Amino acid sequence: MKFKINRDHFATGLQQVLNVVGARATMPILSNVLIQAEDGQLSLTTTNLDLGIRCRIQAEVEKPGGITLPVRKLATIVKALPNSDVEVDASSGNQAKITSGGSLFRIMGIAEDEFPPLPSFADQHIFEMPQDELLNMLKSVSYAQSQDENRYILNGVYFVFGEDKLTLVATDGRRLGLISRDMEVTEENAGKLILPAKTVNELERLLGQGKDVKITFSDRQVAFEIQIDDEDGGLVETIYLVSKIVEGNYPNYKQVIPKETENRVKVERELLSECVQRAALVTSDKNNSIKLKLGNNLLEIMGSSPEYGESHESMAIAYEGGEVQVAFNPGFLLDPLRALSKDEVYFEFKDELSPGVFKTLDSFLCVIMPLRLN
């Protein structure tokens, strides 16, 4: 195998596939990137057996072939090369010679046939949508995924393709984020999957740099095909991300969404976010709660702890109902406020024992369980 490539394009490609490789790989080959060169293209692949990623970039291929090299060390070397023209030659044995300007490196590798192939599967369900929209949907709910390893079913985002829409849900049992968008879904193409948290993180990193994303999935695997366009037009990459899905049945999230909330107020997202942030400055790990008090056209936000003292914020709202006080974890209020981009947000509530709900006009909601009032 022998090819020439632009240093920055090579470095960018390696960066795209680096994250999948764990710090402590179970087998030496899993610390390596599979490099395959043919037909004017370089294919870079890494996997941790649960999640695999392939990135294709343009290169001048003199001699097709393949090798696997330690990905972290290779990325560090490529980034540090002195010249933008790089030549890689892996014609003899499992060693690659990398030359650029006055620099020469010989890197030990492992044969390509030892590299575990990315799983291929029959595409039972196929969808296409704009990258920006999927990214926005993921960010609107991903903060609510559970971190508790014992509740592995909740360690991810639930995708539901059905009823002519795509719905994304995440919950950790104390809050729930949900967003949906209209989409043409035929009866044969309808389906559900739980996308693991690690894959959600990768997607959030990769999406939004090109036009569309193609989603294909079966009962056990899901794949995302992402086109990345360089603004200068010099580099066009195709990224293929394939992941196992969390096996099991997601709980009935619809039960958690309050059927009726007696009060609804419109709030300015950024202003509320800033008030909650300031009010939370005096809370502690033991007293991690703030109080929302709604009265005559006024929302008061209060925090307190024996260690630090008290805080009080207030903002004008259009509300003429009876006085209601509810306590929440400030982080649970801030996460959806920070994730949204719309400035108009509605807050719905009933009483101090009922969940609070944030909503927007475009099919987003976040249910937050209240804390006991001291």
C-alpha cells in the first residue's frame, strides 16, 4: 500500500475515528485504525466491538492495500508533521513508512486481516433526514439519559419511528425529555430502537457539518451515514457510524407525562435560566434544591443552605392564579433551558407535589419531578 495525502485532511480523518477507541482496549488490534487505500480514497476504521466508525477521505493512491496502525500515536505524529504533503508506504511487512519534508517515521502495525470487520446487516428500516434537525432533537433530550449502570435500558435515547413522526425520548426516572418531528413513516418501515449513550455522544459530535444523515437499522444494529462538507471544498468525507442497540423494552414513557396541569405561564428562556443559575449559587450538595413561587404576575426563585445563606430572584410573568410553591433540583431546570434554542418557553404546573413541565410550540416537552418543600 502506498498513497499521498494532505496532512490536514489525514489528521482530520483520524480525529473523526479516534473517539471510539477506549483508553484500555481489551485486544491490541482494538487500539489500531484500519487504513485501506483504493480508487483514490482512503478508508479509516476503528471499533470497540460495540461501536464502529469508518471515515472516507480523498487521497492519491499509488498502490492499493491495507494495514492497521496505533491510532492515537499515528494521529499525534500526523498532526506534528512539518510539511502539508505526506507519503505513506506500507509495502513491506506490517510496518508503515511515513515521510513529510525532512521527517521520516517507521511505525509498527498489525496485519489488516486481524481487524474485526464492522457488522453488516440487512437494512430493515431506512430513513433520511437533515443532520441539523437530528442534532437539535438529540440535544433537546440527551441530558435526561440515566447514568445509572443498573438501569441500562435508560442509558440511551429511545427512537420511535411511527404514526408519521419520529419521536426521541430520554429519562432517568426523575425527569423526562421528549421531542418529535413529522416524518413519512410507512407501516412496514415503522420501528423502535434504544441508542446507547456513547453512540449519542458520537452523533452529537459528528452531526451538523453536512446536509443529510441516512439512518438504517435492524433488531440489533443501527447505522448512520453522514456526509461532511468542507467549506473550502477541499475535503469531502463520508462517515459511517455503526452501533449495537440496547436490547430490551423501553418503559411506557407516556404514563409519566401529566394529563392535566392547571396553570401555564410563558417565560423568557434566557432570563429564567440566568435567574435559576444565580439562585442556585447558595445551594449545597446536601441542600440542592431551589423554590419557585408563583404569585400575582410574579415568579420568585429562591435558594438556601445552612452553609452559605439565601438567594432571591424575581421576574415578571403573566399569571393571575392562586399562589403556588414548588421545589426542584436546579440542574434539572437548567438542562432543558440550556438545550433549547427557542426563546419562548411555557412552564406548566399544578401544585407542590406534581411534576413541572417545560414545553415549546414545536413538539418539545420536559417533565421534572418536584422535590419536597422543606
